[in-house]
Amino acid sequence: PSSPSRDAMPSLPPAVLRIVNSEPFRYVLRTLCFFKKLILMIPVGLVLSLIAFDWHTFVFRLSGIMEKNASANSWFLVFAFHFFLALLLISYLRCVTTSSSVRLNPCPPDSSVVRMRLMETDEEVGTFVRSFPTCERCHQVKPPRAHHCSVCGECVLKMDHHCPWVGNCVGLRNYKFFLLFIFYAELTIGIYSMKAGPLIYKMIFPDGSHVFGVRLSPLEAMSCVITISFGITLIFFLGFHMVLVLLAKTTIELAEYSGESSPYYLSMIENVEAVFGKSPYLWLLPVDTLYETGYDYRPGGDSTRVRNLRRNPCRQ
């Protein structure tokens, strides 16, 4: 959708309009937006820094491959660690950089719901899009399951939540990448814990942190504790979100439809396909397999119509 028209904007006195439309004001506004985005990226930098530090600790301090007689088991763990770490980073960066906003993901003219609506009413595509309600805060169209994010300042398709650790809203287009990031983080931390766990255990007892010929620095020991703690927490977090996937709900809809089934529920396998795509071979790969558009639900449509639209998407 294009930027909101003047008719959609609240009326302002002429003096205020002159200030708002002036180039200095716009420059200040762009500068403030830049610093806001920069601040939102601070947690992303912290996550990447922790990953880099854990990589260094695992490879050069924990894995044992730096020893002269490194075992085949050590080399296998290092290979598996790097394999899952690569998938983790790809999933994470795609989650950070993929936007689910309404502004950047307009309604495609070949959407199944658009085709059905145009056949029923002979409307133009623009008329159909304007049939959705308009957000009072960002003045963008607001299709079903979209919500306004106060942090991002815009509406997000099928919004789940705003995650500060990815500096982005988790919604329709990056939800799969978000789940894969957590999944591969669990696998990577699991391998990391196989080497760091005995050291952390020894730290609790009088023997100190010396085991297997390795003595961790305080910073390395703290990094191990933080990483393993994150791993334990993410187990429950991933389980929570997988339950939401099976129930066809987002975190927001869990509260909206508390105690009742989601109107978007089809079947468990179809609910999984709505997030991970039609091909099971691509479910665990950080590639775009989404066939939904975010506009595939008519406002006020019953569950039967929603089911038909979901089962006949425009992009298979």
C-alpha cells in the first residue's frame, strides 16, 4: 500500500503543517529514525557477540582439536557444531532482515482471496484492499491477524510478537526463520554443553574449573553458564511455539481466543504447512517456503471459507 493520503491524516493548523513539511524537520525525523533503528540493533549485536565468543571458546578451548592427538570424536563434534552453527546464523540473519510489515508486503493481485472476491463482486484490486479496516495509528490497511507494533511503528502481518533479540517483529514472513533459529540454537548448544558441561560441573566443586587439561578464564566460564542457561530456557520456549503452530495461533491470538479454538485451525499437518511450507524436505532449511500472503482471510469470513482459501493458495 502507498503512504496514507492527506484525507487520512489528522487535520493540522497551517503553521504546524509548514513545519512538518519543511526539509529541516524531515532531516531531524530521519536522523531520529536512524538512531532508533541503531538502538534496536544493540541486542542483535549482543547475540552475535555471544555466538562469536562461544565459537572461539568451543573450538580453541573445549573441543580438543588443538591437541596433538585429537580424537576422531572431537573432530566429529567440531564438524557438527559448525554445521548447525551455520544453519543457526542463516536462520537468525534471515529473521532479523525479513520484514512482515503491511507496508513492505502489499496484497498481491493474484492472491486466492482477491481472485474469489473479484469474481463475486467485479471489484478492482485497489477497491478490495481498501475494504480492509485502516489502522488508526499508522494509517495502513489492517487485514485479519495483523496487529500494530508500537516499537516498529507499523502494522505487521500475522504478528506474533516483537522480539528485541532479533530487532524485529516476528510475523508472517519470518516466523519460520525464528523457529529454526531456536531449533538450531538448541542443537548447537547441546554440542557445546557436551564439552562445557563437565567444566561447569567441576566449577561447583572445590577442584575448580580444571578438567581434561583445560582451565577456563572467568569470562569463558561466565559465557559457558550463560549459554547453557539460554539453552535450557529455549527448550521450553521452542515447545511453547510449536504448540502454537499446531493450534494455528499466534502469541497474541492465544490471549484473544483463550479457552477456544482458533478460527484459522485446519488440521495439525496443515497448520504446520502454513508455517513451514508444503514440502517436508524444506521444513528444516532456512529458505522461504511460505505460500500465504497475509491477506488470505476475508474479514467476517466463516471458517469454511477460510479453510477453502487456505487449501487453495495462490502460491503452492
